[in-house]
Amino acid sequence: MNCKFDLDLYLKPFNSYGMMYYETALPIKGEEIQLLYPVDRIIAVTNYGLDKTYKEGEDYIVKNNKLIITENSQIKQLSLDEYYLKEPAAIPINVNNKRCRYHFADERYLMFGELDFMSSKQIAVTYTHPIMNVLYTQKEQKEKLNRFFSKLESRNNPTIVFYGDSITEGCNSSGTKYGGNVKPYALSWPEMVFEFLKKKYNTEINFVNTAKGGMTTKWGLDNYLERVNKYHPDLFVLAFGMNDGPLSKEEHIKQIKEIIHGVRKDCPDSDIVLISPCVPNIESNWYDGNQKTYYEEYEKLDIDNVAVVNMTKAHLSLLERKAYKDMSGNNINHPNDFLARVYAQAVLKVMGL
């Protein structure tokens, strides 16, 4: 297997292509791994870095469309006590027993870690599958981005500004400092979008990412003049919400609209891509809040030259078939490389690409 990040493979749309590359999972002893699609044939099971390949029949088997790790497998598996900790770690994250997949008589704490803490324990599965729609399909809205695409197609050196929280900053993509800068060295989802556009249109694009970890939409409203307007973007990609959990959907969307209005005041020709947040891990109360409701207000928006990416529905559709731990970079609120690919694919789908 190729252990290097491959932009073309990572951005192949899941729903329209009968081959899944590098779908990730976190093995736990006694659990069968549910993949996103029914399996026709396993091509390879590797470590997350894609440089160690495991053997079918020795390290794993496939039964009833599920991946089962064998007893003497080289694939490392966590015990339940390693995943649901009996003692709190440096950052104690209580498990919500009412929403946990297991019921524990004692107090438990959820495994958590940044950089490559999670990815070092995950595997990647490449397999063929029936073509079927299991992931929420984004609505194409290229017509709302016509001014940006006009500059792009005329090779007029357009500028894209990405603005949001840690997810937009790049946590925990493997090829960034926030993901440990480890194999397979995958780009963050904003960089994937940027590199795709640059390659497809064979032109230079000014890439600016002023997202900052831990920030709320209120911070975004307080800082857009310095972090967005001064760059005069032709395309402005706005993605807050994960840290807004205590806010109602009405409070959240009010601030989003104010950011859009403020950017448009100085940059009236900016086209905008607005992204609803993915959801936090509901097995803990730490980040869980109203994030999963915000998309309802996003869908009501009808603003000229503002296209909406519904990452909330995309993530929820994945969670109907995959465990949260299988596609998270920190087990709480950050995507790993797999979910970052879904972000990039969703943005490109909305762009009509």
C-alpha cells in the first residue's frame, strides 16, 4: 500500500465510487468493526500510517460485513478499561452512562488525547463495496459562488480565507503539527480543498487560514476585521459552532449572520461558503450541547452568494453506521484524517466539483 497521502484518492466521493480507501477504525477487544459500506472484498487492512499491512485470515476476518480481529492478531486492540478508564487521566472526561454503549456500575472516564494519540491506535481499511448512498448528499450550489469561479477560471489569482475553530485550523490531521506530523501526512481539510482547486484550475490561489482552536462564534464576530476583511477574500469559508454548545440555535445563527454582514460591508464581492459543525462525542457531556441543531437555521438562510455545507447531517449519517471513536482525532470533537476527507468532499460537492 502507498503510505503517502494521495489527494486524488482521499477526495474520491464516497457515495459514487465502489472503492473505499483508508476507512479508519479503532479496534477494541470483543467488538466487531462496522464499516461504512457492505464489504465486497477487502483490499488491505493497514495501520493508520499505511506502512504496515495485516494479513486476512491471520490478523482479521470478515464476517457478516464486519471486520473481526483474530485472537492472535498483530493488530493492537484496546481493552474496555483502556478506552473507558477507571481512573481519570490528566484531563478527566466523565462518561455519560445514559448514552454510553456500555453500562458500567462504577464511574468511568473517556479516553482522550491530542496529536497522534488516537490515530496511533487506529487502523485503515481499503475495500470494494456496492455503490449506494449511505452518506448525506450535499446540495450543489455552484451558482451561489459564481463570482469566485469567474476569477478562478480566468486565473485571476483569487484569495480564499478559511475562518473558524480548531477543526478548521487542522486539528488532528496527520500531516499538520496538530496531528503530530506523522504518516500518512494528510493535509487538513482546508488545505485539501485549496490543493484540489489549484490543481483542477491550474492556477495560483492565495490561501489564508486564520482559524484558531477553542474559539466560539462570538470570538469570530470580535475578530473578523483583522482575520478576514484585511485579506479581501474572493471566497470566504466560515466554519464555527463546535465550541458554541451552550448557545441556542437562534443565538448562534444571529452571530453567524453578523459575521457575514460585517465581512460583506468591507468585501461586498466575496462569495461565502458557510459550514455547519460536526457533532461532539455524546458518550461524554464535555462538549455536548446544541451543535446538532444549528444546521436547522443554516438551511433557512437565503443570502445572495452564500452557499451552505451541512456537515452536521453528513456526520450524523456516518454515525448511523460507524462509531465515533473510529473517525475522531481526539475522541471528543476533532476529526481524524477520514472525517477531514468528508469535510473536504462536502465543500467540493457544494461547489459543484
